[in-house]
Amino acid sequence: MKKLSFDSRIFKSSLFRGLFLLLPYMLIAVSIFCLTTVGLDALTRSSIFFTTVKNEVKQQNEESNDRFEKLDVIDEKFPYLKYQKVWSLINVEGWKKKDIPCYYGDNNSLLMKGAGKWDGSDFCGQNGVTIISAHVTMHFKELQDTQVGAIVTMDTVYGTYKYEVTEVRIFRPGQADEFFYNDYEEETVILYTCYPRESRNRKQRIALICTKLEGKVFKDYAN
């Protein structure tokens, strides 16, 4: 038993010395790995090449949604429009901001780039109600300055539509259904944003109710 204990102590002592001798090399290897990882990350972030490639890819992805392309109307049917893509440019008489892109959809990422059409509403030309919103601090900043009688032009990918502002309405979010789902006699576009613009606590909304003056009506969808 004493011999076994003696050999065991020798083995443990040798193993300990071996590990102790390897420890500096292990620390150096770990340090090199960490420095290499950090260096590559810094190079990727700071390198003009990597930054350019990353920005180009991001720009291409954004441009694929932001590109405004006129569509050919097939068999006089309403064309298929892709979600989260620009389907119209908005111009309001008297506004300094021109050609506001309007996306199909109204999530926050889209509203950071332009206006958005609520998915549950109609498109221009479908003889219904088109509901469009945008941030008051960005694309609809001039909305509360608009008067009754102003002309709103929707230059869509399938044709141009003109509307006249027939009512300016201030409401609370809970009151929206009262006129969003109203049975209008004419095709209608509703543009709305937060109100008042000057306040930080914008609990109200302001809307322009716009009645159609001209533009093609579609009855059927394209397959």
C-alpha cells in the first residue's frame, strides 16, 4: 500500500508539472485566438471593402422595396401588388414634400421610410376606402396645415388618381371606426397622422377625408 501511494504521488506530481509547463502555451494560444477574432471583427467593421459590400447588399435589399415601377394592366384587371413594396407616390397640393412613397403595409419599418396603406383597406381604383398613415414628424408633417379643397394626387404603379379634400377631422384612436368604415358614396382616400404636431403628447389624430375626382375603376383582380 505504501508503494502504491508513493507511485501515485509521483504520477500526480509529474502530471502537475506537465500541466504547469503547458499552461503558458495554452494561455498564449487562447490569447492569439481572442486577438485574431477581435481583429477580424474590427477589420470587417472598418475595412472599406467589407463596409462597402455590406452597405451595397443593404441598399439593394431596400431598393428592391423602394423601386417605383409602372405596371402593365392585363385584361383591364387590377394588378397583383406585393406586400411591403411601394405602390404609389403621394402629392398634396400646397405641401413642400413631394412624391411621398406609399408602401403596401403600415408597420413601423415601412413608416420610417414613407407612408403606409393599411392592409385591410382598398387600393385606389377599387371603388372603396383607402386608409393611409405616416409619421407626423416625417412624411405627414404638413397634413394639419391642409385645407378643404386641396387636391391629393395618387400616382400609382397602375395609373394616376386625383382626390379632393372634403373634410378635415380630428379624432381619438378609439373613434377611428366611426369614419374609417363609413359607407361613402364615392371612392375615398383617408390620410391621417398624429395630432397636434407641436405637442410631445399626441393623443389625438387628424385625418383628411378625400373624395375621388378622376381615375380608372377596376372590377376584377388579375389572376
